[in-house]
Amino acid sequence: MKSLFAADIQDNQLVDSMFLVATKTHGVTKTGNSYLTLKLIDKSGEIEARVWERAEDLGRGFDKNDFVRVRGQATLYQGRMQLRVQDVMRIDGSRVSPDDFLPKSAFEPAIMLEELQTILRGMKNPFLLALAEGFFADDELIDLLSQAPGAKTIHHPYLSGLLEHTLSLLKLILRVVDNYSGIDTDLLLMGGFLHDIGKVYEFTFDRAVDYTDAGQLLGHLVMEVEMVTKKIDAIPEFPPELALLLKHLLVSHHGAYEFGSPKLPQTVEAVILHSLDDLDGKIQAIQNMPEKAPGSKWTAFHRAYGRSFFRATRTKPESETES
Amino acid sequence: MKSLFAADIQDNQLVDSMFLVATKTHGVTKTGNSYLTLKLIDKSGEIEARVWERAEDLGRGFDKNDFVRVRGQATLYQGRMQLRVQDVMRIDGSRVSPDDFLPKSAFEPAIMLEELQTILRGMKNPFLLALAEGFFADDELIDLLSQAPGAKTIHHPYLSGLLEHTLSLLKLILRVVDNYSGIDTDLLLMGGFLHDIGKVYEFTFDRAVDYTDAGQLLGHLVMEVEMVTKKIDAIPEFPPELALLLKHLLVSHHGAYEFGSPKLPQTVEAVILHSLDDLDGKIQAIQNMPEKAPGSKWTAFHRAYGRSFFRATRTKPESETES
Amino acid sequence: MKSLFAADIQDNQLVDSMFLVATKTHGVTKTGNSYLTLKLIDKSGEIEARVWERAEDLGRGFDKNDFVRVRGQATLYQGRMQLRVQDVMRIDGSRVSPDDFLPKSAFEPAIMLEELQTILRGMKNPFLLALAEGFFADDELIDLLSQAPGAKTIHHPYLSGLLEHTLSLLKLILRVVDNYSGIDTDLLLMGGFLHDIGKVYEFTFDRAVDYTDAGQLLGHLVMEVEMVTKKIDAIPEFPPELALLLKHLLVSHHGAYEFGSPKLPQTVEAVILHSLDDLDGKIQAIQNMPEKAPGSKWTAFHRAYGRSFFRATRTKPESETES
Amino acid sequence: MKSLFAADIQDNQLVDSMFLVATKTHGVTKTGNSYLTLKLIDKSGEIEARVWERAEDLGRGFDKNDFVRVRGQATLYQGRMQLRVQDVMRIDGSRVSPDDFLPKSAFEPAIMLEELQTILRGMKNPFLLALAEGFFADDELIDLLSQAPGAKTIHHPYLSGLLEHTLSLLKLILRVVDNYSGIDTDLLLMGGFLHDIGKVYEFTFDRAVDYTDAGQLLGHLVMEVEMVTKKIDAIPEFPPELALLLKHLLVSHHGAYEFGSPKLPQTVEAVILHSLDDLDGKIQAIQNMPEKAPGSKWTAFHRAYGRSFFRATRTKPESETES
Amino acid sequence: MKSLFAADIQDNQLVDSMFLVATKTHGVTKTGNSYLTLKLIDKSGEIEARVWERAEDLGRGFDKNDFVRVRGQATLYQGRMQLRVQDVMRIDGSRVSPDDFLPKSAFEPAIMLEELQTILRGMKNPFLLALAEGFFADDELIDLLSQAPGAKTIHHPYLSGLLEHTLSLLKLILRVVDNYSGIDTDLLLMGGFLHDIGKVYEFTFDRAVDYTDAGQLLGHLVMEVEMVTKKIDAIPEFPPELALLLKHLLVSHHGAYEFGSPKLPQTVEAVILHSLDDLDGKIQAIQNMPEKAPGSKWTAFHRAYGRSFFRATRTKPESETES
Amino acid sequence: MKSLFAADIQDNQLVDSMFLVATKTHGVTKTGNSYLTLKLIDKSGEIEARVWERAEDLGRGFDKNDFVRVRGQATLYQGRMQLRVQDVMRIDGSRVSPDDFLPKSAFEPAIMLEELQTILRGMKNPFLLALAEGFFADDELIDLLSQAPGAKTIHHPYLSGLLEHTLSLLKLILRVVDNYSGIDTDLLLMGGFLHDIGKVYEFTFDRAVDYTDAGQLLGHLVMEVEMVTKKIDAIPEFPPELALLLKHLLVSHHGAYEFGSPKLPQTVEAVILHSLDDLDGKIQAIQNMPEKAPGSKWTAFHRAYGRSFFRATRTKPESETES
């Protein structure tokens, strides 16, 4: 755990802490001396830093996306904190805790996981129960599920965001199915649990969220169908139609061809899963978007949704008020 | 109330009842004699009828879309009931009860209305409460709301379907908002109540559901904005921003330009309203579609949704099992 | 093997043969007698039939899509052969040979299969060779591959059409890769071999080509990824990146989201596979479309391609001239 | 009225005038001194300014979008005029005249208004005449109409641009209807007058053109329907169908769903209004676009229209040659 | 000239006239006798005919799309006139006048042509004047222009419809350019004259309007560019830029890629030409569409425009009231 | 021929050579001195240059897109070569050889041209042979064809790229047609030869590739139809249908309306030409894209194709390994 985070640095404070180098740009003065401008980040936010002395020497020792140990002095400049760097050197990624460098969910993964398991263990269908237990028993996968982000940018783009979104979706499903009859709740819960599970291998998230080659070339929809098939193969007499219906939920959950679903939702459960998945993501995204300008009721422009959002009264959502 | 409905007619039964003429086609035999083939409908379904005698005379007396009194004898032919008509004559629309001729919701309008009012009277916002009461006090409108269909064909296309859908949506909203914080429940409920209220003037539904000229040229989104403005004008000091947010829910609730929304949903409540409105309609539509073929797990093709649906186990939805 | 095919029936011939009932419609005369009009098909084409006697009795014994044994007499009527039926009765599907009822490729499956195996056994990559052999050793699959149609309607819609298209594509790949350097020929050949292999389970084709439930709900792209994974699992040390590249060929081969590819082609091999697959299908479809009208240089309208085609000089393609 | 405009500043001139701050960026020199670079605008154009002395102090006193009084000296630098600032301070918006800071139409609003009223008072339909007079008598609205811009960026984006466009459209309508028979000229003129009237509340235009919250959440189409309804309510016995036809012109005048029309034009007058509105806007926009590069026959790229335009012989349009 | 037209046939009248066979369908009675049902058309409309006697014999002698001489007796049946045919025989197309069988413009081609020439001879640009005269001097082309329809179905689908539309467009251009400055009127008039001139070779219109092979494979846009180039080549020193601007009008006049324009309109004249061409076609189409049902204010559904139109007061357009 | 290219400049080298000025930006220091930063390019690549002395004087003498003679000294700065300029002055474009400044194909134009002619002289169709010879005899055109780039940015964007692509396509056609029967090889070869020939006049490529006015307003599809027509007119008795089929190949070869084809491919040859043209361009583009980052298996983002590409093993394509 880092001792000092970017957001906590005070004017005139002597700083000695670890950061991730987000950008590194060279400048040159009229007299031909070079200096460096860095953007240093950790999970709390970012701080600008300038290297005026020995810029060329120090600059050779690290690159963008490296973790560095930085020593220097903070000064308030133009209303923003800036770091005047005395020394900076690269440190090995194995020596840092990812938790310090990526934003994470406001909720505790262990607690969310338990809640999720409680919901799923309430299912009646013995085959789906067995399938859920098959996933729970897979330590590597559960570990990744606890950490993975929900997305790169669109919604829940932070550590444990996938778990937070999945749990929220399961609760939402439980509420919604009560409003109707004739819906296979267990199937829908299982679809909700697994709809994004392929994301644990679609993304890398050790220092920044990025796509894996497999994520880019196959996508989480196809990847999770294969994960489910492998687990189902281990359960004797799993009904083929049940397996088919479950896989259909996965391949159709983006709801439309242009969003990468090779099939449209063709069961009432698939229609519901797509709708609630989309809704839960949008609510989270809208509530957590930055403002367009300080004090504005309008958010910044959301590229994936193609619009800004208006927030009449900025009631902080639950995840923020609890922290 | 009709004494005999199409669905109850038995083999060899003598029939004397009122029907709506759905289709009327002339045939001609080799010898130049004409006959009529009619499709007669009432709310229970349809029956084919043939007029072999005096076809030209009788045919002059009525047209498609007329109500007629028909006398004749039923015979089972090719496994389907058919009526051999002795006499048929037009009767005035004022002498029939619409309830006999249009399918209607499985739920009692009065009970649904009371449930809806109970939900809305639970709102905390005094201005929205006043607005709701303003609508409740409008007898003509409440009467139309109790009868209006939900749509011409897409979903809830039967009498009181609009009320059934609106009530289902309000209940769904109540369930969903509990899963999140920071949502204006009262605003959302009011948006749910009013999102389709313009349909009472968009459709005529005395004998068949059809568009009014105003419905075709303006649409229910614009029509209901005007209805709401009129009611709001009667409430002193109704906050302008609240009025704006409510109207925004109405104009954006189709969710996309291509579905006739002049604005995209730009508040979290507008996003939720569109999503749940769409979902409730789809669930009803999928569960009530006819099968593609007798015994098939696939429904007929739904033109608006562009696909057939697969129903693994045909659990009858609530509305059917209760009746 | 049937003794008499629809296309060979002569005027006044007494007919006693098996057909598939494509349509069955009831008519009724002025005097209330019913008759049946049937469209009877086999692989050679179709013939219209009328049942004037005992129409109700006989009609009860069979339905559309049944195989029937028909006895009657042919007469030339309005320039078209018509069958006046004396007797018709349903026969069990197990007693007919599918070959008699579905059109099939002009090429011998066994010969095509051998050619295909020769090409694939020429690959250098030992893992892809092993994978090909894994598929060749799967008797059930090879048997289905030999029979399956290429599509329901778009291209190669006849028995063994899948094999014909696959072989043509492999030959085309071999020709095209020679024009370029830097292309992984073995990977591309393997992608060509497997790109539609899921169709053997996507379709049923015992009496007419139709989709299976799995075909409709998952599609052949996803189904064949699972088939490939299963075969790869049996090959020790199959390189993960090679598996990934091969699966990418499968999931992207429709070339665009709107055609059901969850991923766009993102390797040069994937781009080539999509392009040549599409081209081979189109050439076959254009060359085999019926004329718009007898003697016209224009074909009938191709719904999937959205146009008619102009054939300046109607040179018969190879498959027709050889037979 | 300002005494000195940006476009008129000469080399070495001492400047003391008011400007709007369009951009304000901080720079820092090697020695840690800060300076400011400003873009100052008024309706005549823009000038770059640098604050080298007391940059931090002076910079605290104003922000982007503020009006400022600036004193300094102009110098020609790199062929462009630049202001070396001695003093700069914020002044209150109420002390400036918007006319000095926003570009405006080349035509006199009062004259255009009179011309517009003359055209509309030539209508024969007494109800539409009464409605026009109802609008003319609304001083606030007429005042806003005289000032409002035609759009934020697409066409007529300057003060009184809305009036200029509306008048041009009315004249165009009068010319076009003469080419046809069977068109309701009065209805079309009234639709032309009111088609964009909601823009007076859709935009703010005191110092820069921007959307109001209502403009963003409802849009001028819906807003002006409500304005028209209010005026119509004050006219006894206004024919309901006439009101409907007029409102249809408003809601459909963008011509397509994707441009925010909730209904397509469904009357011949609505088709004409959309077509001529679109054409008048495009002609103005093309004729007034800046060149791609000095002397080029090609304009800069027009984002909304998705192309550059070619101007064979750059004949100045009327509005420019008159000034 | 025919002596008797379909629209003029009276009850009980003995008919002996020429018609075009629009449809020809065979029926068969229970006793195996065949009869024919024909739809016979001429420019005045259509009449249904039945051949009860010698149907097979007579039917062999002609086909759909043939011209026939028909003798028989008319009877009013079910409110519609029907012809009971005694004799019918094919006659050669050379023996009929196309004017009798295709609807034609209400305006006299010669008069329209003169009006068109007068407008074009008013141009000032000597090169465009020379080009216009080049076209006027081409007798074959002028002859075709006088007869050609405006389209197959969309607008002006009748003989001389192309000339009617072209003339109406030229008049409209003259009216519209007066509203603006800076527009090259002569260029625009010439573009209006030639924008559809390729249709004279795109269609055949001897008995029904259909596409030629060249029309289908190249389209009138490309065809008329070639026609214009040929005429320009005969004019010494025709300015290359003027030729370019004129051809640009032709290739861009459909206004969008999806309507077959290989280039978007990129000059102000091209924008105007596309807009007015589209508008003139739509006005004609809307005013001449049949009603949805007798007495309805709504037209039938227009497939190309994707909607029905509302006609508040059915004022007959000029072309109808004059005849 | 230049003596020294950007890519060959060494640390500390004294430079005196000609470059094209790609960018020219002014900077200013705290003390008000100005300096220039230039990006200088030639066909080998680019080098950054700084003018610290007499920046204003020297800067007045040249602009972006000018050719300049530059004298100065190279120094390695931040791992990149930089030029400290002593003198820079504009030189006339006529004094430089375009070959020095635009990248060009790795293949010799003369050799490619000969190969192309050999292929086309192998055609059997005497009219197409005559047409090919007509083009070969047009020295100006052949000269331009030898130099023209294949595109501005999408594929083959370098000198002689058009010829390289055309030759590659002809070879590909020869390979592909062998896989099928019933294809008019000569027609297809001629279509391949001429499909982009209009690009010689669509682009200027003396110092950078750009569109001509005619290229922008008509496009190469329309331009080349006119070129072909002119050549065909010189060949006696050229069959009209052959001319039509050839022109159809040209106007439809972009394959879809949205890519500027006014007609869809409607012959089997047109379908093949579009497919192979598209494929050849894509293969070249994918194989020659720069990497996203040094060492990455992913290419940079290709804007026209809307994606990055994955290159498993970076086998250099033929054109690179040969040089």
C-alpha cells in the first residue's frame, strides 16, 4: 500500500512515492536545454510533474506506462498542484500493488461475491445449481472475477466493476421477474451471472485496462460460451435444451448485430437479460460521469451513448455516499 | 351482451347473433351465380360464413366493417366450423356493445384503475400529486383510459390494454428504483403514468383499433405534452424545471429518433422509462404471440421485432391462467 | 430409388409413385363438394395434382410435408402436366430415400471428399494436419458433411452443396495465395475447411432444408468454434495462438456485424477467407438462378443479394455441362 | 457601441477597448514565470493577446467567456496583429451591448419584420390572419424574433438570422406555390412563419449562441407546438382541422426521423415546407462558408452537410455586396 | 385511335375493341371445364373479362402483354362492369397506337416543347445556348423526349411525363433563383433540361414502361453524361470548367449515394437542382395518388416515399381541372 | 536526384539538401524572440528542423508545401535526429524531381507495364484486343498510368501504385477464373485493366497526392466511362452489348451505392471484379500498415476499414523483401 496518494499531496510537501507514468513529453528551451513534463497517476487521481534538472539522464531510465519512484517538492501553481522532481527512477511492476494504481469499486469484492453466491444458491434447478457450484469451485476464475473491471470505458470501468455490475444485475433480475409470470427465473439468473464472465480473459487489468489478443479476436461472448461448455461437460445428464437456452442468453445479450451479438434475443429470458444488462450499465455510467463544467447540470459527452446527460438534482448515488 | 359468440358455436347449431364483418368477398360459379364468403368476428374469435342464396340481394345491404345480424346453420367442414347463412342484415353500431366485438384485457379496468391510483397517490412530491389528481378528476379522460387499447398491433392490442400496460409499468418502476439510489421515483412514476396517455386520442377503438387523423399527423408523444401542459397550467406555482423534466420523459420515451422520439433520453429517469416501457411491451407481446404451427415451440414471426421467439416450456402467463 | 420422377411423367401416363406433399389446399364447389389441390414434389421438380373423388376422406390421411404414395392419371392441361388422383396415402419417412426428394449436387460426394482430403493433407503445419485428421476420423461428421446442403436458400441449397462449396473454396484459396507473399496458407485452408462445418448441425435436411433449434439460437459460427475446440483438446501441445487465429477465422467469416459475425476480420487471412467465401457463393448463386422469364437474359430477383443478374451469353457452368 | 473593433486595430496602436475572452491559456517559462495567451473576440473578428507582466495576478480576475476591458499595445508579429497587454479586467455583462460581440445579419431587423408582416397580412384565411396578429401583438416574442440567430452553427448562425431566414423562406414559398395548383398558400405561409419560432426559447444568445435546458430537452419543434396552441386558444372557433394541419407542419418540418421530426411530412404543404426550409438554409450556408484556403474555389468542410463545396465564380451573395 | 375505351363501356353494351392483356389466369370448374379470367387495359383504365366458352382454344392464341381484339357483351356485376367474351384474338403491336394504351400527360407535348425551348433560348451564356440548340436539332432525341414517361412508377409515370416534369422544373428554377443572388441561372436551367434526358434511352415505353438493358446496367445519370459530352464535342471552345459543372449537376442530381448518385451535390446549383427536382416529383405524385378508400382524405400507401398522404381539401390540381 | 535523403542523415553531419516543407510552426520565447519548427520530408521519410537564428527573416521566404534548400547541422536529440538550420530558402518546383519527394512502388514501372501488356495481349476477343491496343498507343495516358498512385490514402498510396495494383489484379483474375466455367475472362481482364484508369486524371501527384476538381466533382468511375467511350468510337463495329458490359464493370466496381457506384454489380463478371479489386487493395493495405507501437502485433488503426489488424508472424511481403 502506498503511503501517499496524488490526491492527498499538499502545497510545499516533500514527496517520495510510487506512481504510474501516464504521459511523458520532452520540451526544449531556447538555450537548447531539455526538460520533461510528466503526468503521474495512481488510483486517487493525477498530478503534473516537471523535471528541470538532468532531464535527459533521468528521462532515459523510464518510459510511459512504467511504474516509477519519484522524489521532489510540491508547489501550488495556477491553482493546481505541481511536482518539481529531484529524482525519478523506474521500479519493477511486481513491487507494486495494482490496487494502488487502478480505481476500484466502492464495494468490497468479498462481500459482493458472497451476496452473489447466496442469490445463485437460491436457485431450484439442480443442473443450474451444479453449474454455479462448478464455477464457484474454480479458484482462478473466482479470483479474476473479483478483480476484473466491467469494461474499458463504457460502464463500471474500474477494478471489481464486473462483479459489482453482475451482482446489481442479479438483484435487478430478482425484482423484475416478480412482476411477470411464465419466466424461467433460474435460467435468467444463471444468464445474468455468466453474461460477461468471459471478460475476465477479454481484458488485462494489471496496470491499466486493455484488451487481450483473444479478447480482441474472439470477444467475451464466444469465450464464455466455451467456458460454460467446459463446465457443463463435467455435469452428468445436463439437459441439452437447458444448455442451449443458457448459451443463447450469452450469445444474444448485446441485443443487436451491430453490438456484436451473432444472434438476436429469441426467448423472453434473452430479451429481459439484454434489457436489464443494458439498463444497469447505463444507470451506473450516467450517475458517475464527470460534469461538463464545474457546477453544470450537464455531464460531459458520453461517446458510446452519443449524448450528454442532464442531472436535475445531483443526488450522489449509493456507491459514493458510502465511502 | 351477445347471447352467442363465434368460439362457442357447435356443429348443427342454429345461429342468430350479431357479428362484425371482417371480410366480404364475392365468388361466381360457372353458371354465373354469385355467392358470398364472409369472415365474421366478435371478441371470441372468428367464423367463416357462406351465402349461397340471394347473395346479390343480401350483399347489397351491408359492407365490410359493418355490424350485422346473421341467421343460419353451422356445420363442421374440413375440421372447421362454417356458417351457411339464410339471412344477414346490417344493424346500427349504436345498438351493439363494443365489448362484444373487440378483445379485451383479462383484468377488470376498475380494479386496475384503483391500483394505479393507489400507487400514484403514494408519491411525495406535492406538485406531481396535484397533477395526478388533476388527471383523475378528468372523467372523460379516465373513461377513455379505462377502455383504450395499448396499440394497434405491436403489444397490448386489446381493450384496456393501455391501462394494463401502464399499471404493469408502474409496478415495474417501483421494483427497479429500489435497486438504485439517486433516482427521482415520483418523477419516474408520473412519467410512467403519462407516457402513453395521448393514445386515448391517437386511436379510435369503437369497433376496430385505428388511428385518428390527429394520431397520424401529430402522434401521442406531442399530443400528451399538450395534455400535460393544460393540466399543469391549473396548478399554482408548478416548478418550471419539474414540468420540463416530465415533458422530457414523454418526448423521449421511444428511445431513438427512428421510433419517433424527437429527443433522445437525456436524464437517468428518461433512460429508465424508455427501457422499462420497451421491456414490458416486449414481454407481453412474446408471451401472447400465436404459435408458428400447432405444437411448435416457435411463435409466428413478429413483424415489428423482426423475428420469431422460442418458448421452451409454454408456461401460460398470469393473465391467461387467471381467467 | 423411385421408379418415376415428376419431371418424367408423360401425358396420359398411369402414375404410381412416391412424392413429398409441398402444399395441400381445399377447395369447395357450389354444391358443397370439396376437392383437393396438391403440389407434389421430388428432386426432379413438381407436379400439380387434383383429388376430385373422396377428397375429404383421402385428405384426412395425410398433411403437408408428408411423404405419400399417389396413384392416378396424368393429363396435359393448359400446357402443364396435371395428375388426376385416384388414391393417395401417407407413407413413413423411413421408407423413402432422401436422395429422391431433395435436389443434390452434380458432383459425387465421395470424389469431392477425397479431393478435399488430398488438399488438406498437403498442409505443412503438423498441428493443423493433426486437426484435419481429427475431423476426417469422425465418421458421423464426415457422413453429415457429405450430405449437408450449403444453405437453405442463398447459395448451394442442395444436398452435398456444403461439400461442393467447401471444396471449391479450398481450390480457390490455393490459387489466390500464390498471388501474394506473407500469407499463412495452411491456416487459411483450415479456415476454409471449417468455416461452415457447423452447418451440419445448423440444418436438418432429411426431407426439406430447415433450421434446427440450436442452429436458430446459436448459429453455425458459434457451433463450429465449439466443435473445433473439442478436436483441438485431443491434440497435445496445440499452440494457443494458432487455435486463436483459427477460431478468429470462424467467428469473423461473415465479414460484418449485420451478417452475424461477432467480430470483424482482423487478420489478412480472415479478410481473404471472408472475401473468397462470399465470392464463391455468389458465383454459384448467379450461375444457377432461374431466368426471370423464358429466354430472358435477366435472372429472377435474388432476395438476399437484392437484385436480378444479367447473363449476356448463357454459358452453362461446369456443373451443368458435365451431367 | 465599442469605439475600436478587433478587425480595425493597426500596428503600434494603443488599444483600450472591450472584448469577450474566447480562450485563456497559461504558459510557463524555464524560470518558472507564468504568462497568459488570450484569444479576444468581438463581432468583427479576433486578436491574439499576451500578458507577460503580472500574469498570475491579472489572470485571477477573469475567466473564459467573461467580458474584459483591455489596455495594451498592438504589434505586427509574423504577419498577424498581436496585443501586448498592460492591463486587463473583467467588466459586467450588463455594461456591454450584445451587438458588439455577436455577428449579426446584414439586414435591418425592423425592415425585415415589416416585410414579413406585410406578407402575412396578405393571407385570406381569417383564422390564420387572426393567429398571425396574435403573434405580432406579443411584444416579448417579436422582440426575441428580431434578435435570435438561425442556428448555433449550421446556417444563419448570427443575430437576426432567424428573422432573415424566415423572411427569405416566406418569399420563396410565395414564388413556388405559383408553379402549382391545389396548394393551401395561407397554411404554408403560416407554417413558414412559425416553423422555427420555438428557437427564440431554444437558444440563449446574449454573448454566444447556446442551447437552453428546455431547448436541449424538448427542442424547438415541441416548444413551438405549445406556443401555437396557446395563441390558438385565444381565437374563438378556430377550426380544429386547421390547427391540426398547422401543427403537423411544425412537427414534421425537419423531414425525417433522424433529424428529430417525430412525424414525416404527410401533406403536400408539409413536404413543400420541409423542402424549401432545407434549401434556403443550405444556400445561405454554402454562400457564406469560408474558403478552404485563401484563393481556393473549395470551401472549408461543412460538418453537418458532410462535404466541401465548389464555387466556380465567387459571386458575392446579396447580403455581402450591400454592406 | 380506338373507338371504345374501357372506361366508357356501358351495361349490356356489345363490345368490339382492342385491349392490352394485363393478366390472364386459368380457372377450372368441378366438372373439369376450364375458363379464363382476364384483366384488359387501355389508357382509360381496365375491365375484367371472363371467357366461359372455348376457353382452352382461345387461351392458346394469346398471352399476357399481348394486344387483343375482343368481342363480347358487358354486364354490370357486383357494381363493376364485366365483359363476357365471345371471341378474343391476338393482334400485332404494329397495328395499335401506343397512345391508346398508355396513360399520357394532360398537356400537349408540342406546346410543352415550345415553352421549354422558349425558356432555354432566353439563356445568356453562348456556350449553353449552343448546347441547347445542339439538342433541339437532334430530331430523334426530341421526338423521344416528347413521348417518354417520367418514371416507371414513382412520379410522372405516363407518356410525355418526362417533358411535363422537365418543363415544370425549369419554371420552378426561374422562380426560385430570383430569391437569391450569386446563382448561375443558365447553368441551372441547362442542368434542369438535361438532368433526366438519359431516361429516353433508359426506358422502353411502346406498350408498358420498362427498363432497357442499358438503363438497368448504366442508368440515366451515366448515359446522359455521355450524351452531353458528344454534343459538347461539336461546339468549338466550350469551356472545360463549364462542361465539368454541367456534368456534375447530372451525376449528383439524385442527391445521395443511396439513390444512385456517384457524387453528392457540391455546388450551390447542384444542391438547388436536386432539391427542386425532388420537390416537383413529390408534388405531382402526392396530388395524383389514388385514395386509400373511396371518400378518404388519406391516399393509398406510396411505396417509394414510405407513407400515405393526407389531403385536407381535395382541390384538383391544374392538370385535372383543365381536361 | 537528391544527394542526401532524410533517412540517411547522421549525427553531426553537415547537411545541404532539398526537402518539401510538410509543417511550419512559429514559437516564441519569453524574451520575445521567435523561432521556427519545421517538418522536412522527402520520399525516404522526415526530419525535424529548428531555425533559431533570423527566424522571422528566413520564415518570410517560404511556406508549407514549398520545396526548400536547407543548410545546417544534424544532432541526435532525445534519440531522434534533429536539424539546426543555418539557412533555408525556397526553390522552384520545376527544379526538383518528383521521384525524390513521393514514395514509390518497390517495382519498376516499365517492367510492370510490360507484364500487364503481355497479359492483355493474350486476350482472344478481337474487339477487346483492339481496345487494349488503343489505350497502349496513347502515350500520355500510358505515361500517367506508369506514375499515378493507387489512392490518396486507402491502399497503394505511392507513385506507380495504380499500375502495381492493376497488374496484381489482372494476375489474380487469371488465377480465379480458372476455378469456374462460364466466365468471360477477356471481359473481366479488360474491366480489371480499366477499372481505375480514370484515377490518372482524378489525382494530381506532382508533390503530394491530391484530388483534381474533376476528380472531386465527377469521380474516376464516370471519367473512365468517357475515356473508354472515346477509344471504342475509334474501333469499327465494336459490339454495343460488349461496350455496355464493359462500362457496367466500371460503374459498378465499387460494389455498393455508399461507395459511389451508381449501379450494383449485376453480372457475374462485375461481381468478381468488385470482389477481387477490394481484396487486392485490402491485402496490400494490411501488409503495409505501420505497427500500432514498436514490436506490437497490432497495426495502427485503419480509418477506412475501421479497425486495426493483427499480424501473427510479421512475414515481410514480397515487395519489401526484394528491395
